[in-house]
Amino acid sequence: MALVEGCKHELELLIPAQAVEEETTKVTEQYQKKAQLKGFRAGKAPLSLIRSSYRGDIRQKVLETLLPRFFDAKVQEDGLRVVGQPNIKDVHFHDGADVHFKAEFEVFPEFELAEYKGVEVAYVDPEVPEEDLDKRIEEIRDTKATYANVDARPLEDGDYAVVSLESIAGTDEPIKSDEVQVLIGGAETMPGFTENLTGASPGDVKEIAVTYPEDYGAPKLAGKSVTFSVTVNGLRRKELPELNDEFAQDLGDFRTVDELKDAVKKSIFAQRQGEAVRIARDKIVDKLVDLHDFPVPGVFVDRQIENRVEQRLRALSQEGVDPRSFNLDWDKIREAQRDQAIREVRASLILGRVSEREAIVALNEEVDKEVDRIARQEREMVAVVRKKMQEDGSLDRIASHIQTEKTLNFLFENATKTAE
């Protein structure tokens, strides 16, 4: 066995002539049973004629059977963990002689696992200042707000103008709405509306020009200057519910405002703690990758590059951007991802070894819980979802994800935390 480079290996293998002849006879007999040769009934043509008539097909079938069989036997004998499919080359196949061939392939890397417990990482439990709690409570109150009609008067900051509008210039597709609520002075309100509607009263009709930014959420308006005819029909004021025990009780299983605040504070803490732990876990993995320098199979790296590119394409599509509209050099894009992809593959292999060392696995009940969650989300029967996931490999991916998460948590729990 020759080590070519990194995880690449090459084997020179031999298939004895006797094994070739035995397989050739077997394949020839298979062809004999279904062969349709002139002058002979099906299955009655002599083997010598079958062998000469289907020489090329028989040789191909023999190679397709024997090459993988002898390759698999050899790598098993040598204790090699092959990754991907081998590249078979330099096949020498002559009648009555041994078959010689070479196989190039990659193997799962072997490496010495460095100390992974006690990795030093900056981490402190997050805090939830009172002002952050107050802000979240106000956000909750805002979701329960009502809008009350106000007697006619000039509009001012904080008012909600109830208007009907129609585009009269600047857009190919006409825009018309009989009732739109516009917050005067609101952060999300286009300045043109605030400037022109401030001081207006119900019954007034305004011609308002609005210039939309290039990155505006609605593509048909992005970067355009549109003129609207706007009629003020009324005004409203937002009314927030009073922050009292009754409000807390309306929200759920709370008796008092203090109970509500305590629950909200715990929720904020859990959210921030989860993010802080995620950042710390990533730093631990980065440190472990820096401690390990070993080659990784190219097939793993190529697969990870494709995953990274696909994730970016999905992100662009979700942002409303069509990647096909760009003249992109995909080879350069993929090559730019290579270094990070190698680190990610190395990280995955290290985590896998830690999982093995610590006997960390995904339990059946943990996988079942996730399948149940997905079934509820998709409003499908659990049995149907499970069958589908078994068929497309999702079940294995779920188990792998759970195992990785448990391993990351193990590393975090056993890390040495320091204050930043």
C-alpha cells in the first residue's frame, strides 16, 4: 500500500486467473439463459459461442463484480476505513492471465486526540438589567394595544393617520388602498408621509412625493420616487393596556405583575444564556481545531464546500435575490470556501472522536421527541413522518445532530470558564 498524499492512498491489486475464469464462466452461463442467437433456442446456444458473441459485455460484467470484491477484501484485511468511492485505473485484463489494477482512494484520518477537557474559554452568565426587562414588558403591552378614534384635529407626532391613497406617478404598477394606518413620526414611516401629513386634518387631500431607498423591502418600490394622492379620513391614538395584575392574568398563568415580570426575566436570561453558551462552545471548538493538525479527506471538504455554497444561495433567495442575475465565478467562490471548510470538517471529526471516547450517543427517546415535534409542526401523524424520515435519511441526521449537541455541551460543561 502506498500513501500518496494526506488521506490519499493507492493499492496495486491482483485477481488470480482462476478467479477470473470462474467468474467468467458464471457470467457466461447467465448470458446463455437469455441469449437469442440465430439457429438456437433460448438457453441452448453453446457456451463457447455465447462467450465469443458477448465477449465485451461479459468482460465488463466480470470486472464490475471482481474489482470491488477484491478491493473490499484488501482494505478490510489492511484495516483501512475507506471514504467515498475508489478510482480504479490501469486495469490489465488478458484471457487466461491474472488481472492487475490500481485503486486510488481516501481513508478516514487517524489522529491523536489532544486534551479536550478543561479548555479555557471566556464565559460569564448574562445579566438582565431592569431597563431591558422594562423594554420587553413594553413590547408585550404594545402587542395588546388598541387604537381609539380621536375627534378631528390637526395630526401630530404619535397620531395614527387613517388615510386612503393612490399612486399617480413614479410606478409601473398602480398602488391603491382605501385604508392605511400611518404613524406620524414613526421610525418605519417614510419621511415624506410624516412631513406632509403633520398638521393635516381629516378631510384634507395631499399630493405627496416619496423617495424609497434602494434596499426597500418591497422590490417594486425600491429606489423609486412615487407620487401619491392621499386623503386623510381620520386619526387614532394607540392605547396601551394598564400594567396591572389583571393584565398579567390575561396573558396566561400569572396571578400578579411580579409573576409576569419574573417569567419574562427568566425568558430573557435563557435566551441570552443560550447565545452566550453557543459563542463559548464555538470558541472551544476553534481552540480544539487549532490543537489538531491532520489531513482531511478531500471528499469531505468538497461536500462541505457545496453545503456552504448552498446555504449562501438559500440565504440570497430568502432575501429576494436571484443568484442567476449575477455573473459569478463559481470555481473561485468554491475555492474561497476551502480553508473554512477544512476547519469545519476537522472540527466535525474531532467532535466525533470525543463522542466515541466519552460514549456520547443520541438516545432513542431523544430522537423520538424530535420526530414528535416535527410531526406536530407539520400536522402529520408521527408514524408517517418517521417513515418518510427513515427513507430520506433525515432520522440519521437528527441522531447525528443530537449527538453533536450533547458533545458540545459536554465540552462546555468541562471547560475552564474565565471572565472576559
